[in-house]
Amino acid sequence: MAPVEPLRIVTIFYREAGLDYHTPVHRHPVHQWYACLHGGMTILVDGAAHELAAGEALLVRPGQEREPYCRRRAPGYLVVIFECLGLELEPLPGRVTAIPGALAEDLRALVSELQSPRGGESPHLVQALVVRLLVGLKRQVLAGDAAETPRDAANAREVAATIERFLAANLHRPITRAEAAAVVNLSQPHVARLFRAATGRSFLARLTEMRLDRARELLLETSLPVSDIAGRVGLASFSHFTRLFTRHVGMVPTDYRRSGGRSWNPERH
């Protein structure tokens, strides 16, 4: 007997929203999955508020009322509306789950594929990545605290959280690995290993990601000149900022601001 297809995607898109982001109360007869990549958002589900920060996700059951809106910072978010066929997703619905570092790369790959579909196999890759993310989150939730008991894993998360707080407070200026290591009183190689173990990202990749996430928020939330925004995220060279932004986001900063961010929906492709 052929295996049952895990799910059927009805609608999927990635969108950058402004501070006025709000979708009125609505329902879907199928599952809906939200993943916040940067900024923040609140989702009311049957009247209960679920706060999503960057790197967090929420699965809403079929038939439930949902009402998402902006939470202080303009969000960049993924939405997948899908019919669940052969995939069992308990206990994911109704709980905010952190997307672990091991799955962060898959999430970024999914958004990249949505923004720039490549060839006829793109829908298959999109579905495979969605399944991979949902199954990975389910396994993480089922594992519960057991996956977090080893002392080295807990230490890695603590070190990474401390460094990310330091980075967030200092995005406006150049930051070196030596400075980050000094914050946690560890050697640079040790910090690099712990940081990658906890986040799945190198220090430089995460710093660049945080700078560009903040730049996207400022482009959507303020009317600051792009050159000022470059300085506020620690990239003093306007040309370097523009090249970096274009390479990672897919458009120049001025076009990004003018369009309000990119979105993709298979119904329009």
C-alpha cells in the first residue's frame, strides 16, 4: 500500500508587515501554522492571546477563531494553511514553540524558496520543508525537558542567550568575537562551539542576521533615511549595507520599504 501523503498545502506565504498589521477574526476548516522570523506578533485564538517573538511558532486547530496583529515591532512571518492527511501533529496545536537551531536553516530555506521558486520541483521542496519543520517541532515538544538535561546543552543555551542579548544591545556599532567571548568569560573557540551548538549558526552569521532583521524593522517602522538605518545597525558603509541587504533579502532597501516587504502565495504563481 502506498504511504498516505502527510499534508496538502492550501496556502503558503511569507510576508513582511508594518506596525499596523492586523487581520480580522476569521476561521479556517484546516490547520494554520504561523512562524515569526523577526519582530513580534500576537495571535488571539478563541480569545486567548499567544505572543510570538522571533524564532517562535504556533499551530492553530481547524475551526478555531484566530486574529493576528502586530506586537510592538513589525513582524516578518510565515503562514502555512494546510489539510493534515497522514501527519499526526499532537501535541503542537495551541502552544507557542521555539524553533531550535537545528531547524532554523530549514525555515530560512523554506522562505527563500517561497520568495524565489526554482523550477517545477519547487512545490515538492516546499512541502518537504514544511513537513520537516512540523515533525521536528513535534519531536522537540514530545522530548520535553529530557532533551535539555545535559549540562553542556544547558550551558550552551545560556551562553548563546547572553551573547545574543549583548549583540542586540550593540547592533549600532562594530562587534568583535573577542568582545562577545569576554562577555561570558570564555575563550573565542569555546564560545564559537557553544554558540553554534545552541543556535545552529556561527557568531558572524547570527550577527549579520540580527543586523538585517533590525534594518528591515526600521525600514518598515520609520521614515529614517536608508543611510541612517545602515549606521543604526552597525554597517557604516552604505554601499556594503546595500549589497548585504540585497544579497540576503532579495531587493534593495528602498524597494523593500516601498513594497512593504515581499510576500508569496502559490495562487498567484
